[in-house]
Amino acid sequence: MGIVLGVTGDIGSGKSTVMGILRELGAETVSADELAHNALAAGTPGAAVVAERFGESLLQADGNIDRNALGEIVFHDEQARRDLEGIVHPVVLRIVEKLIREYRGTSTAAPVMAVEVPLLYESGAEGMFDRVLTVTSEQETLLSRLNKERGLSRLEALSRLTAQLPSSEKASRSDYVVKNDSNLRELRKSVHRLWLDIACPLAH
């Protein structure tokens, strides 16, 4: 039976890059963010509930939620953030549970199913996974990435980082930690070593 690996970490830490490397190595991958995006797609019950809670003005002409505007609301209002999580997380976690059951029931499945869940510990989902990996980066590295890649000011980036569980606590609760403060080559080396430990325990 394969290993179900939960992957988490701060915004900007490189979780998606790590997921891409795991996919290249042979893992089946699932993104909770993509599932959350689908849960709020035009015409879904999730989109309707969000519009009701946060205002019809968030609905764009095509029926999709204006995610940038929603992000501005929830990252500056803790209660709003909790309300949004209460709408989206149960839907996403039900889908993840279903995908994990299907994975475990397939004899020809990949050796590892990696599920990227940014708020894994915050949502109390760690029990769903056999092991958990946290991707970490130094705060200044994160702030620089969030500015260059997402156009966030230092204050905006700090606001989003402090809205999540501290990276040190995530790391202390995880089975594996991958540090991503250098370059892609070094990150690949770290993930390859991780893969040998998880998927190929007899290789060393």
C-alpha cells in the first residue's frame, strides 16, 4: 500500500514547486487549493454562500468570485477569514477524503499520494495522512518572493504570513521538513532525498 503524504508550509515557501518535483518522481498529486478554487466556481453552492456572507459585489459578471477582493477582506479580518474557511474547508476535505479512499483501494496506485494542503494543521486535517511534510523558508526569503512573484507589499505579505500557524510549529509537528532558501537545484536534491526515504525505503 502506498503512502499518503500531506504537504504544507507558508505562503510563498515553494509547496507547489515541491509538489511538481514529487509528481516528476512518480507521486500522484492533489492540490487542495485547486479543489477550493473549484468549490467556489461560478454556479456552485460555495460561490453562493460566499456572496451571501461577504457581499454580492464579489460576484463578477461571469458568476465567479473576485478572489483578489475576497483575499483583501479575509486577510485583514480574522473573523472573515474563519468564516471563509468554515465554508470552503469542509467541502475540500470531503473531496480529499474521497480521493484518498480511492487511492488506497487501487492496487496499481503510485507509491506516494502527495496532497498539498496549505492550512493542513489549522484545519485539523493531519490525521488524514500517513506522514506530513512542511516546506519552510526564512521570513525574509518569503517576503521577497511574495513581493516579486505576487506583487505584495511587505505589510501585505506579513499580514498573510501571520494569519497562518507559525512555520516553526508546523515543522515541529511534521515528519519531514524541506528547507527552500537556496535555488531550484538544491530544492530538487532535498526532495529527491525525501523521495528515497518515503517511496524507496530499501534503497538505503
